[in-house]
Amino acid sequence: MFSTPAFAQTANAVATGPTSLLMNLLPMVAVLGVFYFLLIRPQQARQKAHMALINGLKRGDVVVTAGGLIGKVSKISDTDVSVELAPNVVVKVVRHTISEVRGLTPAAPANDTPKV
């Protein structure tokens, strides 16, 4: 009444050897490649740009913190930054919580005259 499942399995249906191993691993390698180019590399680029922004901070820069506070840098140390939010209101924030520096404009060359 019941047939055994061994009849459905034949030696020709199961591929063996290095070709089948390559075909089984190829989709996983493709997924890892997509993850690398779509997720990991852009994140590394953003992290590198943020580190350059943090290392380029100077006194007088207008910054935005991760909490949304906007203020002017008044003092910089190795791990934190003093930000003046209003006259006589100075807070210390961790350097890495600075998310944006506002008003960054490239300096014009000294010998460049404006063209009219």
C-alpha cells in the first residue's frame, strides 16, 4: 500500500563534486557582496566623514548636537566640547554627539577677485 521514498531518490538526481559545492555557495557569496556594497561601505564612508568633522572642530563653529541643541563651540578638549547655547549658558557635550557643523563655507582664495 505505501511505497518507500527510496524510489524517488536516484544517484543521477543528486549532483556531487566541486561544481555542486560552487553552485550551493554562489548565492551566499552574492548576498554577502550585496551587503558589503549596499550597507557596509556607505556606513564606513559616513563614519569617516563624521570623524573628519569631529577632528576639524574649532572654537567659534556653530554646531548641532545629536539631541538637537544648536550652539557655538567655546572650548574643546580631547573628549568633550563646551557649547554656548545662549549668553552665559554653556554645556559640555561629548565630541561624538556633534552631528553637524553649520555654516561651513569654503574659504575664497586670497588672490581671487569677485567677477561681475
